[in-house]
Amino acid sequence: MNDIGLLIKKISNKLECRRNRCLKELGLTGTQMDLLLYLYSHQERENTLSDIAAFFDIQHTSVIHVLKILEEKGYISKEPTKRNPRFKNICLTDKSLSIMKRINTDISSVHEHMLYGISSKEQDELFRLLQQVYVNAEGLKYETKDNSSEFIKITTKEK
């Protein structure tokens, strides 16, 4: 049997190891870089704490912690949003913008290396399939019955 989950985990581990080595010299963690990448790819709009928490599907308190560190390091700034001055728009600073250009080049190089020998059509299909795997993974539920061991039940949505 092909263990797709294990293969995805091994790929993730390889990428995370490489990424952590590169980020160490910048004094950043993977989580901090993920947030900066999000802001970089969404800089044409206002980005609030709620927007970021919703995108990453994490609690506000987790985002607050990472934002505080990034602000202390000079990678982000906060300013009132145009739609509601009580909310803060999270913005990249010049310091982070210069790093993001370098990181984007590195990401492109990694993607090119990983997808070597795979046609554009196959890459599109791979992306589509991985998106479907992600959607399916969101439907996994853990349940217990009468203190018995846990099992996974796949809940499917009607199409």
C-alpha cells in the first residue's frame, strides 16, 4: 500500500529543514516567515489580525504573539485601517520588503528543483490533487465511543 500521508510528511520535513537553515541567518522562524509571506502576497489590501487568523485557521492569541515579535524585530508596522480606525492594518516595513524579494527568489528556485522533470500540465494536476487531499483532510473527524480507542471517520460532503 502506498502511504501518501507519510510521503507528504517526509516532503514537508525536508522542506522545513532547508527552510529553517535559511531562516536562521535572518533570525526568523518558519511561522514568522509564513506570516510575512502572507502579508507580502496580500499587500494590495488591508490585513488585520482577524484576516491573518482566519487565513491560517489559528487563534488570535497565536497571531498576536508572532506579530509582536515581528514588530519588535522591525519587520512589520501597524496603522489604523480605513474601514474602522479601531482595527489595525498590519504592514510590511522596508526591512521586510527587501528580505521578501530574496526569499521569493529562493522559493522559486526550490519549486523549480522539486518539480524538475514534471510537465506544466502535470504540475497543474498535482496542485489540483493536493488541494483535493487538503479539502478531504479537513473532513477528518476523531471520535470515541464508550471510552474505546479513537478512530478516524471520514465525513463526506454531498456533491
